[in-house]
Amino acid sequence: MHVFYEPRIAETLALSNEEAKHAVNVLRMQNGDVLYVNDGSGNLFQARIVESHPKKVTLEIVERVQTKTAPRRVRIAVALTRQADRLEWFVEKATEFGVRDITLLVTHNTGRHKVNVDRLNKIAIAALKQSGNVFLPIISQPTPYKTFIHQADASLKLLCTAADDCDVKSVVAQHMNVIALVGPEGDFTAEEMKLAVDNGFVPVNLGPYRLRTETAAIAAACALSLM
């Protein structure tokens, strides 16, 4: 099925210019054709084209489609990676797993402090349409570590570290709102770990191996979204 992204579909009943161009010029869709529209906020609609034009595709909603979603709201707070493509890969996979929030952290050992969030959002939208997930993750601008730690709020806050013996699966239980904190290459400093623990984060490990930042973040997303 052809899936399009339009965050205000219930109000506008139309596709954005970019999505309209793709529907008409690339897919050759015409009046009467049926498509699906994802609003990124939990809704997937089946719709029919009323007016097809490369700059405007007007729709009528046929029905709201019942979809499956991740069992809990998961936020991954991950340190910026040194290479942009590794972070982009994480965003794509996290979207597929239904992660609802992605916080990009600037820590002591972070290799860089800037990132193209607009590009990350485009990658997330593409993954949203491909995967069948109905929640587009909210991606933050790079955030100082201490700022995030003091503001983080969830029923369960996890500090992912290979130094701990507690397995992530043993503490999640029935928590439906979870934050997983993933450090940079070189891990968090001792001071950063202490600050997290002092603010309610529970140290856990993601398995017996030492993982790259983006791999650890994906492992956390997988464990928390599928349990």
C-alpha cells in the first residue's frame, strides 16, 4: 500500500506539496485511487483522492485504520556520535521500533556538538512510512547532559552501562513510560554516572558485549519496545 505522511491530515484533507508531487508525478495516482495517510501522532487513515494535481492532492477520509503500537512510550537519550551516518542509522531503526522521543545529548566525551536535525526528521519520516509505525519520534536539538538529567521525567529511568550487572529486562516490568540513557564512545564519566544515579536513573546493562553508541541505543529501543 502507498503510505504518505501528513501531520494535519484531519484538518487539511490534503497532502503537502512534496507528497502530492510524489503521488502524482512518481506513482501516477489519479482521482478515485485509494491511499493511506499517517499523521505521525498515532493515526493511520485510508483515504481516496478527490483531486489529483502535482501541487495539490485533495482527499476524502474513508476510515481510520486500526494499528498495532509499541507497548510503552520509550525515550532514548543518546550522546551524539562522531560520525553523522551512525546517528542517522539509529534514528531510522528507532523509528521502526516505535520510539516516541529521541534526545540528542552533549556529554563530556561527545565527539561533536552539532547535528542536522532537519535531515534526521526526514529520515524518521521515511522510516515511519516504510515500517507501518504510526508515531513519528520527537527529535531534540543537541541538549547539554546536565540539563537533560535534571529535567528527565518518566516512571522508569535507565542508565545503560556495560559496568553494571543488572539486566535491562529485569527492571522494566509494567513501566509504560521509560527513558534509556546511552553514552558516547568512551562512555559517561564517573561524574556523569553519579549525577544520573543521584537523579533517579537505574544502572542496567544491555548484554555481555561492549557496544558502539548507536548499537547500544538500538539495543535499548528493541528491548524496551518489544517487551
